[in-house]
Amino acid sequence: MRKLFYSLIVLFMLACGGEKIPKNVIPVNDMSKIMWDMIKMDEYYLRLTAKDTLNLKIKENIRLYEQVFSSYGIKRKNFYDSYHYYEAHPSQFKVLIDSIDAIATRERNLINQKSQSK
């Protein structure tokens, strides 16, 4: 039900927004998936560096981000240009953040369902 609610909000925001997204900007659906993977990489990096008492993994986060970019077939500049575009357009940024929240909720529900079925 919550998934449907977020999907409707995203569709409503896109339909009502008269502003067209430029072609060089990554679409909201793709951008939300990329950002979600980057959030997960950040969490992984924080866990690595917490264990690394000698701080040997200082540049590891950059390598992890590059892995995310290459898995989606985009360049770092394209991602950051798109991010700055969304940041400068609050209504579209809200749609992006809501989409990321919907992905997180969906994954959390899947994990909960798997743990309850065991």
C-alpha cells in the first residue's frame, strides 16, 4: 500500500510539474536507484573505516563510487551535474528523495518478510 502511495505521489509530481528535465540530466527513476546504491556504498565504507585503525582506506569511497557509476554506465560528471540540477529544483528534488525513500522502504519490507518467514 505504501509503495502504491509513493508511486502515485511521484507520478502526480511529475504530471503537475510543468518544468521539463533537460536531456543531459539523469531521469528521476534512474537517479534514485543510483543514489540509493551510493548510500549503501557510503554505509559499507563507514563500516570499513571503523574497523581500519590505520586509516588505510582513505580513498576507498572514491573507488566505490566509481563502481556504482560504471555499473550504471554513467560518468561522475554526469551524475554530479544531474545532482546539482535536482538540488536547484526543490520540487523535483523532493520527488527524487521520495523515490529513494520508497526504495529503502521496499528493501526494508523485503528484509522483514524474509526474517519473519524463517
